[in-house]
Amino acid sequence: MSKEKTKQLHKDVAPFAKSDQKKSIMQMINTIPPFLLLWFLAYQSLSVSIWLTLGIAVIAAGFVVRTFIIFHDCTHGSFFKNKKANDVVGTVTGVLTLFAYEKWKREHSIHHATSSNLDKRGVGDIWVMTVDEYIAASKGKRLAYRLYRNPLVMFGLGPLYLVLVSSRFNRKDARKKERNNTYLTNVILVALYTAVIMLVGWQSFLIVQGSIMFIAGALGIWLFYIQHTFEDSYFEEESEWDYVKAAVDGSSYYKLPKVLQWATGNIGFHHVHHLAPRVPNYNLEMAHESTPPLHKATTITIKTSLESIRYRLYDPKNKTFVTFKDVKNLLKSAGTSIDLKPKRTSFEGK
């Protein structure tokens, strides 16, 4: 994409990068109170049937995901015009979704600045190895990577690690503001959860809170995973990396049914979000529909997104994700030149 087209694309999206206080407040009203109500009903339903409780938990998890989108917008400073309002609402929604606001804000900003950059992987993103890296790696590292990319680990243990470990501790280079926000979030969570356990008992707490947050966490990881892991996703080395191409070609448009689109706060328009992070979630669809070049982004559906599970390694030579099976024979001789047969996709010639 030429510099002129890049400049024009940013100009076309700019009008949507404005928060609307009424819309933001309305979104909080139709998201947070319903979640708290469902949370309460889930505890009440335990006396009726645990299956009813789990059914309510699934719906409540959807509202947790929607609450997280509000949190996410606050970290970008896009939910409100006022920075303090974003910080306050972001911290509160961070408590509700079990994320430390300042910590996640910093890591996610790094993700946006380095997404699809092969030379700057490692912060705020899914672990991706290239074919060459995988072949050159030790057996132990290959085993660790295979376990990491296993769906049972990524979507089963992943949510537990995310909320119990990763979000609870600061990075070594965290600044004072970030550290204090993490400490504050943890203290509030301990106080709230202690009070709830004293009221309902630890068994009921684990059933309700555990199931809601586990389901929400798995859904969140899934959304993040499939929006960057699809067959012809864009990845480049630093010298060739381009921010706009990373946004439009390295992020997908996840076309969901309207109910799920609402529950996920339009985050399916991920290509728009990466192009212009200051566009609030309620403007993402309008930005997409009003900007024809964005229609060229890879579109995936629930059915086609399931194919993403088998994509494990990125092949820079052929610009495509491949499976472990595709590189099985190449492992027999480390150092062998990589020559995977390019796969034709529906987006070739785009």
C-alpha cells in the first residue's frame, strides 16, 4: 500500500475515532448491571439445579466479555474523552474481569505497536514460532511449544494462568503507577472475594465465579487467537513490516451473528481496531462499512474460524500458517532448507 493510500485510509477512519459519552454510558448500563444480576441469579439457582447455574454462567460469561471490551477501550483512551474517566472505569471493569488496568494497558499498547512483526514478538500476543525456528529448536522447546498450542492447554489452562498468574504480578520493568494499580486491583479482589465466600461458602463461590470466569477467559483467548491466526495472515521482519498492512492483513474480520457481535463488543472488526485503536467499539462496524479498502480484510466465520486451531507455525517464505504435520518430515534433518509448497487461498491476487 502506497504512502498516499495509507494516509487516505487513516483519514477515512479518523471521523469514527471519537467517543460519544451517551453511548459509552448506555453501554455500561446495558452491560454491567445485567452481569451483576446474572451473577446473583447464578448463586440463587444453586438451590434449584447446578445445570441451571451453569446455563446462567454461560450467559453471564458473555457479559464479562462485553465488560472486558469496555475495559479494553479504556486502555486505549477511546471510551471517554476524559483520561481520568477512562482510568477510573478501566480500573473498575478491570476488577470485574480480573485484569490490572495499567499493566494490561502497557502490554496491549506494545502488542499494537509490534503486531505481526517477527522481530518483536513476545509481549501481549500469542506465542508464534516460524518453521525455521521450530526446526532449529531443542526437543524440549518444541515440546513446550506443542503443549502451548494444544487447544486443551491454550483454552483449558490458558484462562487459569491468565487470571491467576499473569494478571496478578507486575513485570520486572513496571513503573510505580503500574505496580500500584496491580496491587490495588489485587487487594480489592481479595477483599471482595473474601466477603462473597463468607456469605455463600467457598464451594458455591468456586462453582459460580469459577465457571463464569473460566468460560469468559476461554472465549477471550479464542477471540484473540483466531483474529491473528488464519492461513494467510501477515507477518514480516522489522525491515519490511508495515503498520497498516499489519492491521488490515494481519488482523481478521470475524463475522459473527448479531447477538454474538453485540456480546463481544464488535471486536470482530479487529482489522479496524488495529488500524485505528482510538475508535470506540460502538463505532467499529460503521468505520468498516464506510471504508471500502477495509472490506478486503480476511473475513472468517464461526465455521471457518475452527480451521485456525490446526495452524501452529508460520512459514515466512510462503506467507502462510502451516500445521505440525506439514513440517514433520523436515525435522529429520535440522538445517535443511525450507521449501514448503505454497497453498492457494481464496485471497490470492487480492
